Amino acid sequence: MSWKIVSFCMAVTALVPVGGHADPDPKIAHHRYVLPSGMEVILVPDRTLPLVAVNLWVHVGSGDEELSKSGFAHLFEHMMFQGGKHAGEDQHFAVLRKAGATGINGTTNSDRTNYFEQMPAHHLETALWLESDRLGWLLDLLNQKSLDNQREVVRNERRQRYDNVPFGKERFEINKLLYPDGHPYRHLTIGLHEDLQQASVADVSQFFRKWYVPANTTVCLAGDFDPKAIQKVVYKWFGSFPRLPKPVKVAVAVPTVVGPLQATVVDPLAKLERIHWAWHSPKTYAAGDAELDIAAHTLGHSGTGRLYKRLVHETQLAQSVSVYQASAQLSSSFHVIADLRPGADRAKVMAILDEELTRMAAEPIDDRERNRALIDVESVFVWGLEGLNTRCEVLQGYNHYLGKTDWISQDLLRYRGATAAVIASTVAAHLTKSKRVQVITMPARPAAMPASKAGGK
């Protein structure tokens, strides 16, 4: 399940009231406006508790990186936590923690970079000052030492999350098959070691000056504040920045896969054999995106999914099954992953995968399966919005991908309106054998088959 569906599913506390009747028009009360600098501001007042979430999106991800400069967006996520010159080098975390902040973090994906924390309401201005400081004066502290420090942190993260973990190599191979050389999504967010090694202070400074301009940022505040009063504070810290041109994102066509394409990876860290299939699919919020989310749930949901039941429960050929629609801005990808039990026949597993995908394309799912998926989606809606930062993430996502924030009702309707027939036709159109890429991961040393139990039946 993609970040998009998880995040928007967290967006509606009003969706299912106590009586169980769904609200046809759930909303998050908020106000959006633009500062003279071009920075977008989203305010979500909630006076329930004396807390405020501060959430900044910079509209740049790994998909915006130039050739030979992979990993720059993620590298700058780390650089930003070194702070600006007024707070002092490496003081950003210290000041936030002293003010009582929690959940201080940032993330980068192919399309955007975000930064967030939760503050006691009376220290909100401290957080805004820190954000202003690093947006306006981070380069004053950028030098070879700070770049070397954060570059090594990022390279170690790659080693820990990709290079030295089971199936880490497979993730790079899938992208190589899905995306040709030069495509923005070919390289993972973490970047290539050689590109990070070659990065100079001048290179990363240029990246910052291009993408970290006020007109390419959106700040969301959610929590205990007076909306009119806080606008003056926001203007105090961000309103005087110069208005610089917003960088233009490059639009590229969805690659065409003429396949099936396949690769085999020998992984010395893997204990099990893995089959990983993937296809190009409709981009975030496009027609077919919600339908494939429901298809993924129907196929792979733990305990009830068709593939889970056949491969894990009935035949016991697989240790686990995962199916998801990875939604993204330029184009998405749909994934089916099966980790085989020791000694399992790969051909039998692939035959079952093919059978179930063919059946889903030919026969509309039944009402029980469709309703189960919708109930799961709406259940996450109900429970998710207790977190102030989650509300910001939902509105930030709509703003980034759609250019509007008041879209929760329409988002829900995509799922409620996804008929079984349309789900089947979407699967038939996108998840074909000729459009499929496949990576088989082979353990360097196959795991031993489980010992047979002694005795009778």
C-alpha cells in the first residue's frame, strides 16, 4: 500500500460517526494562502490540546535530480538538520528538544522532501524561527567538513538499508527494468555511492539555490493557535524572503515495457528465494490508481487476499506475499512479491500468480471482497487523524499532487465509486504479461528444507 493511500486514509475523523453512518462530505477545517515570497501556508486550527505540528514540504525529490547527481534530494534532507547560521551549526535538534519538540524528522521520496515536528504551542515561534533560519541561511554554514559529514551519514544509511540487507539489490534491479537510462525514477532515493562521492560544495549549493526557494515550499501548521494571530508570526519569519522563480519540474512520458523483461540476482544475504513482478500503472490520483489499490488489497491482504490464501495458507509454497500499488507523481508501479518456502517449486508459484491475475482481469471481484477493501480503507480514515502531523501530511499531499487542499471527499469517492467491472478492466489493461518486469532473487546458499515430523498423521 502506497504512502498516498495510507496518508489519505488517515485523513477523516468524521467519516464514520458513532452511529456507523458515513458522512458524505468529511472535511478538515483549514485555511490556505500564499505569502509575497511565494511560500504556501496551510493553517489547521485545533484548540483541543496545547500542541502544534510544524510540517514543511519542499517540492523536490529524487525524481528531480540531474544525471550523475543521484541522492542529492535525500542528502539535503540530512544537511537541513545541521541548521542555519543564527541557531548555529548542529544546533537545530538541540534547540527543538530544549523547547520540548517531539517526532523531529524528515523524509524524501521521488517527488518531495518533508520536515516535521510537534511543539508545545507556546514554543511554536521557536520552530518557525528555526525553519526560517535554515531556509534562508543554511548555505552560510555549508562547507567541505559539513558536506563530508552528512555524505558519510547517507552512505552509511545506504549500506544499512540496501547494501547489507536481504533483498536490497533486488530493489535496484526492479527500477532498472522499469525505467530506462535517464528516467527520473530509475535511481532510488538513496542515490549511488559514486554520485555522492563526487558531490562538491558547489554542486550541493547549486541544488539548494534552485529547489529550496520559498516559492517551492509549503508550510503547514496544525494545532493550538489563533489563525489570525499566527498569520502575523508566519509573516514575521517568512514574509520578507525575496520571491525567486519556482523551478519547473520536468514531465516525462511513461516508459513502455516490451516484455516480459527479467533479471536474476544472487544475494548472499537472502535466506529465501523471491519472485518480484512489477508493472507501470496510473500515477497518483489518476483514473485506475484507486482501482489498483483495491486490486492489491484483494490479492495480497494478509489472511484474506487471494494470493495469500493460495500460496501461504493452502499450498504453503510461500513464506509471505506482498501486493501494492506504489503511487507517484510521474507514473506509478504495481508490485507482486512472493518469498518462497525452502524447497518450493518456483514454477508452481508463478503459475498461481498468473492464474490469479488472469482471474482478476476476467472476473469482477465479488461484493464481499470489494466491501472488505473499502471497510479497511475507511477504518484507517477513522483512526488516523488523531495525529496533528498526519492532517498536515494529508493536506500537503493534495496540495502537491493536485494543487488543491479541499479534496478529501473526492478522494473517498474514487474508492467508493470503483466498481468491480472497472477494477477488472484496469487490471486487464495494465497487469499483462507483456508489460511485466520480473526479478528473481536467489540465495547464495539456499535455506534448508524444514525437517519432516516423525510419527503418524
